[in-house]
Amino acid sequence: MPPLGFFLHVPSCGGTTFWSILRAAYGRDQVSRIAETDGIPREVFLKPNGQARPFRGKRLIGGHVLWTDVQDLYPDRRFVTFLRDPVERLTSQYFRQIRNRIWTPVSDDPAEDLNAYLPTQRIAIRQWFGSDETTADAAFALLRDRFAGFGVMEEFDRSVHLVLQALGLDTIPGYVQRNSGGNKTPLPDSAIAVIQSYLAEDIRFYDLAKAEFERRWNTSEFAADPDRMAQYKAANKAARQALLAAHDGRDPYVKGARPK
């Protein structure tokens, strides 16, 4: 029986795809995610040690929740998460919120609009591990010392291996990539410079995390077997095709989402 897991889902970091992998790996009835559509109030989710009814007996729980809210509530859980290049993540979030009419641009100039947008948002990955004042070094120390495993979106296949291993899972199911490709609008250099100026500490945090990810990978059993990733990708492709063929082109582990 795999250990109990907790997936801290930082938005726009490949989490929708990873939730489908978790449901396939554990079984849908063993996974619970906090989300508005699930009708689970936040105060229920934050009850001590996951004894609230929606989570009793679940092997894996998690959602868009801050580390500071749950760090002491689930001591029996192995925490995992996914990260992403901070500039890419912020750009994805920005365009998604415009697309979903959460943010209405105040200027046709992206740099000017971003200067208005960024102060209104939780923009940094490291803020999910602390607060607005959390330094890159402090956020990285927490990630390194308190999380059983983490992945980086830019190395998704390798990340899935390491994170599922940290959760005590051996089988890696075929998955369908989600929420990908919706944002293809390039930003001018002036707008990228605005984002980089706001995210200087976050960029440092991500550089530290990437180096730690490579260290963990290089000391893993996967790195010792160069053919294993090629075998995995072939098996994953076959599993994905079988999954879609059996469910009329849809991934059964994500409600209402169409695969790419």
C-alpha cells in the first residue's frame, strides 16, 4: 500500500495533467482534490489530520492551498509539488486571466498593463511556500527539506518518475497532457523585463530548485538505466492510445476535458 500523499498544486505548473496521473495511479476513489466544483468548503479541507469526511481513507489529497495552511495539519502525508519557470508561469496566468475575463487590460501596451496587473496577483511560486516576504533561500530550504518529491514542468516525464517514486508508486500510467498550448501570444522584451523585475527572487528560487531536481535525478535508479526513459515513453504512448480508444477520445480521469 503506497504511503499517504499530499499534492500541493501551484497554479499553472502542470497540475491538471498530474491530477489525471494521480487518479489513474491510485484509482479515482482514492484521490480527493479541493476545488470549488467539488463543493468542499475550505474550512473542511483544513481540519486537522484530514479527518473531515471527504478525505477520510483517501490515499492522496491536495489542491490549490498554501503550505502555511497545511504544514502542521497532515503530518502523516508525503508532500509533493510541481514547479515551472517563473516567467513562463506568470505569462500563462496573465493570458489565461485575460481570456477568462478575470483581468481586463488597462492598456494596449503589455509592459504598462503588466505594471498594473502584477501588484494585484499572487505572482511568485515561492509565495505558495511561505508569504510575500519569503526569500528564495528560505523557500528552497523548505522545498528541499520538507517535500518528499517535486517536479519541474519543463522536464515533465522525468519529474513524473521522481514524484511518483516519492509517493511510493511503481506504475506510471499513460497520461494526456492538459491545458497546454492555450497561450501562444508572444510578449515584447519590455514586458518580459517587467515580469523579471517583479520575480527576481522567484527566478533565483527556481534556479536552486532546478539544480536540486537534477541532483535527485542523477542519484536516482532511473539515471542509472539510460534505456528506461525510452521504454517508459513507448509504454506511455501505448497506454495513452489505449486510454483514449477505450473512452471515445476522452481521458476518464479529468472531467469534461478534451485531450490534445
